[in-house]
Amino acid sequence: MNTIRIPLNPSQIQHLQDYHNWVEKKSNELDLTDYWKTHTEKISIAFESDAVTLTGESGFYFPKPANNLNRLRHFMAQLPISISYWVYTFFRSVFNRHYDFLTSYPKAYDFIRKHDPLLRWHPSQNRTCWRELTSTGRSILDFKKYRDMKKNWHSSSTHILDPASIKSYFYLQVIENKIETLTNAFVCEIGSGTGNMASLFYHHFKSKLFLIDLPKTFFFSFAHLSESCPTARIALPHEVARQNFAPENYDIIMLTPQQTSQIQNKSMDLITNIHSMQEMKDEIISSYFNLIDTIIKPKGYFFCANSAEKVMDGKAVRFLEYPWRANSQTIMFEPDPLMRLVNLSPAYIRLEQLP
């Protein structure tokens, strides 16, 4: 189990405490896989006068404060990966062969951006030239190496750039490369988790964000976004449930799956799902595709990054079997190069433009 203490001001703590009380009183009618039933039960929160302490397991992706102890832990955790990388590069140079191997997120990002041959990239209609991710002339996320990403990260002075944030940055660069503009866009994130991706949308593009997730997961995302985006006006689901709720007064709106009707029809410029549909039942995935049809603007986009296959409750959930729409235009569809280098399980990334 993972535990973290997040400092918050009294108003934020009271806000989260009110929401906690609302969640405790509310009956849970969600149709969850056994995986998420188990992990939701593991989520807990404890309140102090100036902080909250959060405990959880799956989806627990908080950047670590940049103190000496955490820097040492980070270095030691990366050491075996670095050693294997040095061994790999030695044999690769000696024998001139592209051995399959796993590496760290920073090194994987640098490999991708320099279009390293180990990606075994072959051009096709929907594939991306990774060297050109920031060559559109309008790029805000204009960094070509991990160290540039680290320098531009909004929390770089206080926290260690973690794998979850590197992954979010990579996907956001892919999206920015393919879409005309993200600045001030209306964005819906299905399965927002701790809020790493949402924090980048807010800081770099000032996007209006609608986050959909399980009720207890918002303990994580509210605490993280309150700390990392102190100027953001955040609405929790218990506020959305009030009759006089005014979405125009908020920058980030958090919704349970039962509250998605609060999103105005044909209002979203972009909808994303990052590594959460792979953990849903088929009927839930279908319901989210129906939601996308309803809330996406004409010519709006849906970005999806998930495992090629993941077994949940004894049944395989397959990316290729999602209910993709025949009338949408596929802008990008290929194996996920980042996951290829850091994970044994293959994954896909796909960007669709709806009619």
C-alpha cells in the first residue's frame, strides 16, 4: 500500500471533508470489475488541520517531493534499469543487432524523440514521425529531450518528474501535434486518476476540464490538483449534484460516472482515455463510446491509449474490439512506442476525429 501526505489550506481540507461525507452516505451503484472493487476498498483518507494523508494502490501516481531522501530512492530504483541499459547498448554496438529490452521512462522518451532504429519504425498512413512532434510551428510543448521536459514541468522546483507525468507529457505532445489548437479547449478525460494529465492541460493550455472517475479516486485528484494547480477553481461531485451548480464558475469539474449527463451535448473539443478502458467491462466501454458520440463537438477528437489486451474478471478486454465508429476518421493508430520500451505488455495509441 502507498501513503502520501499532501499539505492543503483549511478551505481545501473542508471542501474535501464535505465531499468525503457525501461519498460515505451515497450508495455505490457502479458496475465495477473485481479489480476495481478491490482497489476502491483500499482507498482511504485521513484529515489533519493543514494536510490530508491518502492511502491507496492502483492509480496512486503522485510525484515525490524533491528532497535528498527521495532523490536517493529515485536513483536507487532506476539503477538496475540503467545497468541493463548500459549492457544493452554495449551488445547492440558490438553485434549491431536490435535486441528487445526495457528501459526507464526518461531514456524511452529520448529514444522515441530521436527516432532511434530500435523502434523498428516503418512509415504508413497513420503513423507518426517522432522527430517531428514539435515541428508544427505552433507547439507549446516544444521540447525534444527529457531534460527539456523536466525544465518546463510546472512542479520541477519542488517535485521529481515521475513516470506517470512523463507518460502524460508524451501523450499530450502527440495530441498537440495532431490537433489545430488545445488552448482554451473543452476537454473531457475519462478515467483521470490522480490528475497528472489534467494538471498539464491546465498549466500549458488553460483547458476547461471535465474529469470522470470513481468517487473515491477524486480524493487523489482533488488533493494533487489543489497542490499543483493552486489557482484552479475545482468542483467536486457533491457540488455538481446541487441544483444551483454553475459549471461556468469552475476550471476543473469532477464527475462520477452517474453524473455525465451534466456535460452539455456537442460541447467537447477533445475526449481522452489513458489506460483505464483496459480495466472496464465491455458494456461500460460501450456506454462511454455512446457518451463520446453525445458530448463531442462536430469534428472533435477522441484520443485513446490502452493495452492491446488485459484480462479482467477472467475475460480479455481487447483494444481492437472496442466499438470504434466506422464513420470517424482515424488520424493516428499504431503500437504505443513508449509502452513498448517500458512495459512487457503491448499497447496501442489511437486518435479519431468524429464527424
